[in-house]
Amino acid sequence: MVNDPQPDTYTGDVSPGGAADVRRLGRLTLTKVAVDPEMSNNCYLLHCGETGDLVLVDAAAEPERLLELVGDRPLTAVVTTHRHWDHHRALAAVKAAHPHAVVVAGEPDADAIEEQTGVRVERRVGEGDTVRVGSSDLAVIPVAGHTPGSICLLLDDAGASATPHLFTGDSLFPGGVGATFGDADAFTQLIGEVETKLFGRLPDETWFYPGHGGDGRLGDERPHLEEWRERGW
């Protein structure tokens, strides 16, 4: 069961065991679902209405739930935003059910993902790369700090959506950047890359989708960047 897929009804507020939320992004349809009551990870399924291609961002957990969302349609790719265990626990099962789906991850995290999941990362991506979703592209934006190989994915295609849409993994949330676990150098790197690569590149209306919890808009967070830097998290 999903909510009415009209843009004015989408909130992005999902919870494990609850309904998915759906919104149209021009040529693409986005389905957001939360999995695992303990970690409450977000998983995002993108479907191109022109070609039928499907791309899953973070096969985090509950593979049966994710495979139900995919249905009998072929999955084109599975992107893992970073190497932390809670973002790829369903990767092996999803890949087994869709062996032709290309497994994608950031180059510096790829070895760890392979070791943790037993699944080969077939595309190791970095700055300048894109992930194709039918007739649209997701631009890969590496944002290191939370992990060395964390990536964000940007849909900034006037034919797909007039507003940029950004999938941030655990690098950016409403209220702050991702955890750096007491590592001051990692925090400095993360907030610096978030500021230059995301806020410095994208307009305030950019809607972003994090790895946990609700969505946000860059314009709502931009005034707080210096506050985040001063508090150190």
C-alpha cells in the first residue's frame, strides 16, 4: 500500500512497517520506504515512466519489502550510498533476485561493501560519474567525512523535475551533517564538503532525502551552517 502519488500529498514522513510515500518528479516516480524498526533506514526506489527502468538507493534491510516494491519489473541498478552495515543488509538478497541489476558504490567504500555483503560492486563511482535512471541521470557527488566513500546523488534535470532533488545518504540531515564519531578531522572534512559541494552548488529550493528520517530543503538548513561548524557536529 502506498499513499496517493500526487506531489501536494507527499511528505516524506515514513516509518518502518508503515506505508511508503510516493511523489512524481517529472519523468521519474520516487517511492520512499522506511525499514528496520531499530535503525529506521530510508530506501528510495526511482522509476522512469518513459523506459520502465528502476534504480534502488540503499538496499538497507527487509529485502522482502523492497522486492515487493519492485514487483515483477526488472531492477536496473542498486546504489549503496556508503559502507555502513545498516545501509546494505538487503543488498545480497536483492542482487540474488535481480542478478542483472548493476551494484554501484563510491570507490573508496567499495572494498568494505564487498567484504561486508559478499556482493561485488560492479561500478565504482566518483566525481563526474552519473547513474542512469532511464532517460534521466543522477549525478554522483562524493562527500567524504561520514565515511571516505560516501556519495550523494543529484537529480537536476529540467525534463525530469524543475526542482533539484538530492539523495544524501548519511552526509546531510535536517538539523546537521552526519555523525563523525568524535573524529574532529572527519567532521571538518564533512562539513567543508557539504558546504562547498552541496550548499555552494545548489539552490535553496533543492529538496534532499537523507538515509534516515524526514526530508529537508537546503534553504531551510543554509542559515545554520556556521552554527553546525561551531558546535562540532
